[in-house]
Amino acid sequence: MRVPWKALAAAVVGVLLAVPPVSPAHAAGTPYTVPPVAGSLSTYNVSAVYVAGVSSGGYLATQLQVAYSGRIRGSAVFAAGPYYCAQNTVTQALYACGDNIYPTYLANLETYTRTWASYGWIDPVSNLASRPAYVYHGNSDTTVKKSVTDDLVRYHQRFGASVQYDSGSSAGHAWVTPYGTGGCGVTAAPYLNDCGTDPQNAFLRKLLGSVAAPNTGPLRGTMIRFAQNTFAVGGWANGISMDTSGFAYVPAPCAAGQSCRLLVALHGCLQGYGKVGTAFVDRANLNQYADTNNMIVLYPQATTSAANPNGCWDWWGYLGATNYPIKGGAQLETIMNMVRRVDG
């Protein structure tokens, strides 16, 4: 049977042209955004601080949670393993904290944590008891194996944290968001995957206790682009593989002085501003919840360097200092300087 393709194509074009044009209303899966404006971080009426992150940002989020547990009330981690997993060794980072060829030596990690707390290098581990921790791992993630993330859950449990583990999706190695541009199971830039779910609702509910529905209309807050040099240890962000600029989304009620929470959101490798622009900042599905839940979102930015070509956060010691996972570690302290400014 011969199909009259030219006639058929002409008919289809005619039908398409006859359909009224789509109004400029927002397309599904595309978030409303606000352009960043240059400014500085201010001090707000912050009632509690939380951290979230993916991949290297997930590892750094746990470092912040453990080292500064007196200030940070809970964490949400996608696609990462336990605290101090790499033990300052690249080989361990590759084969125990991404792959599972080597064990994570979870008992040793617990011992390090308790010992460092006794030295005062990190906050008391008693702070971790009953603290909310949300952990996410996708079944298509082969970058960080599930057994590695399982050990993050076990690590939290050893200190009595209240853990929610979401391990049922088919996600690849990514931050899963309704505004993801990648299919659920892929592992590809910008590492923002749409699995038809809303993990941000789940983890904010876990961290905050309850959560209002997100703002799906135009955003009502301000996206501030600020200089990270102001907060960087040594005064030079690039010197510690952090970008010159970071971002903070401030809802209008927070700017007006209402009580608000602060969430530090940490991108993963190849996901910072220098690699994907504001994709993570815009599509993480956090600004939408910030608007309706009085929550400031701080987006620190890592960048590339000779020792860090993928713009990862320092969770294995690439900066050359062994104090990277404890209080005073260059990137941790820089981010906490930002938190102290916002938190007052």
C-alpha cells in the first residue's frame, strides 16, 4: 500500500496551523524563575537551619550536618554515602564511596566521628539523636552504588537519627525533581531528572514536620547573587575551588522580617554555575516551596580547579588539607560563614 506522504504532510500542517496558538502560559515541567540580582547576604529572622545535597553535595551536606550538628537541624541527601567515607584517600573515594569494591568500614567511620567529637573537632554526637535525615537513592544509579547509600542510612542510625530512606525509584545519578530535564533513569548533565515524583515535598515534610503546597505560579521572592569571597576562608573563593558568586533565594515574607527557616542546597559535580548556569538553582524545586513555607534557600557554588576538574565539593581531601570534614575545613567553614550571616 502506498501512503501519499506529501498529501498527508500537507494535511497535518494545515491542521496544526488551524489550531489556535498556545498562549504564553507556563509549559508543564518548566519552573517559573526570577533573574538573579547582584547584592549581598543579609541577616534574617531564621528559626532553624537545614542542609540538602546531591552526589558530592550530598557528601558535603552530611559533613556539615555532622560537624555543625549544634546548628544544623537535619539533612536531605541524594546519591551519596556516609560521613568521612573517603577517609582522605582517592582510592577509597572511588572504590568504596562510589563503587562498592571496597567496604566503607562503617564501624571505623563511627569511631572517627565519636573520637573527633570528644576532641571538639566536631559538635557533640548527642545532637544527632532523633535528628531528621532523608536519604534518596535511585535504582539506576551506578555512580554511587546502593550499598554505599545504605551505609549512609546505617551511619545515621548508629547515632539515633530519625531516617527516612527513599530507595524505590528507577532514578539515575541525579537530583530528582518535577522540573528535571532528563528522563528518570539517565545519568547525564545537568543531572536533574524527572521521575514523575516530588522528593522535595517528601524531604521537606521530613525535615520541617509539615509542608505547604509549592507555589506553581510566578515566584514572589528575590534571587540574590552574592560574592563568595566575602565568606571564603582566606578571602579567595577560587583558591578553595569555590566560584566567585553564590545564590540565595529570599521569599518576600523573610525579607520583611517574618520568621523563616534556612535550607543550604548543595549541587553535585558538573552541576555548578560554571557548568550548567542556574539550572540547579532554578530547577531544584526548592524556590517554589520556599515561597509557601517561609524558607530561605542558600545555593553555595563550587567551581573547577586543577585538582577538581569536575567542580565537585571536597569530600575526599582534594584541597590537600586533612581537616576537610571537620569544623574549620575550608569549604565547610566558608559555607558556615554564609549561614552565620543569614542566621545572625
